[in-house]
Amino acid sequence: MAEEKKEAPKKAKKIAAYRPKRSCPKCGTGVHLAEHADRFACGKCGYFEKKMKK
Ligand SMILES: [Zn+2]
């Protein structure tokens, strides 16, 4: 009897979506905006940007 060789299913590599972090225009580079569902917000000065919907 011939043995059936089953190929292991190839694992799909998860590609992490690269999202450049936004910096706060008021606080300057280094202060990143926290990402929320619909906006980016700065925890230091309260600045926020609305996310653009596609
Ligand atoms: Zn800020």
C-alpha cells in the first residue's frame, strides 16, 4: 500500500500592517497621537485629528 504523503498546509504569514505613527503637531515629533476608533488624539495637549474614512 502506498502511503499518502500529505503536505502540511502552508501557514499564511501574518503581515503586520505598517502604520506610521502620527506625531502631535503641537507637541512636536516624539509625542505620538493615541489611536482611537475614529480619531487620533494627543494626551498632552488635547489635540486630535479625525480619521478619514475611505
Ligand atoms: Zn500634543
